[in-house]
Amino acid sequence: MPEFILQLLQNDFVKLTIALLITFPIAYDREKSTQIMGLRTYPLVALATCGYVLISFTFIDANDSSAQARIVQGILAGIGFIGGAAILKKEDRVKGTATAASVWATGAIGIAAAYARYDIAIFLALAVFIILHWFPALKDNFFEDNE
């Protein structure tokens, strides 16, 4: 059992907080536009993925990249099931794929925060927000002649 170390607690708290906070713009946007998944789901996915990776650090050697990869693989597979619940098929249309993909990307944000790759976490959060917020209008304008 690892010793309680204040520095470790502070370090983990920062990582968890970053994972949580940078997903709020995505969560707010999804809540407003889809009302399927939003203010609760996205922060929870980022927080949980960050937490799972941080917990794994207590029993996986830092140099064992194979074991770390298996943890990340399992987390992302699990998130795929959550995202799959957002995908709905109605007649010849499929809806919810962007929501599913964004939930999956939010898992990557949490993982990046756990590994202290804040540059990646912030970039992912910005990219997901921009794609979800501004691309629908672009898509509508670009493909309006096809419908």
C-alpha cells in the first residue's frame, strides 16, 4: 500500500481538477445542443479516466509501458460503450455519432491530464469544443444543396 504523501495528493488533485475543468465548455455545448449527454457526462468521463490512470500508477511500474497501454486500452473500450448509447438509427439517418466521438475524445482528455500532458489535454478540449460548436453550421452551409 503506498504511503500517504502530501505532494502526491497535490499532484493528483491538480491533474483531476484540470481534467474536470477543461471539459466544462464541451459539456455545456452538448447539453445545450443535444440534451442527450452533457453537463454531467463529459466531466465525469474526463474525471474517471484521469482517476483510473492515476490509480493504475500505484500498482504499475512507471517503466512498464505495455501494462500502461493495457489500462488505457481498457478505459477507451469502456468509454466506447457509453458513446454507443448516444448513437441512434432512424430509418435512413444516423444521429449521435458526433456525441459518441466527443465522449470518447473526452476520455483522452482525462488520460492526457493523468500523464501531465496538459498541452495535449487542452488542445483536445479546444479542438472538440470548436468542432462541436462551430462545425455544424459549416456542415449545414457546405452540404445544403445535397438535401
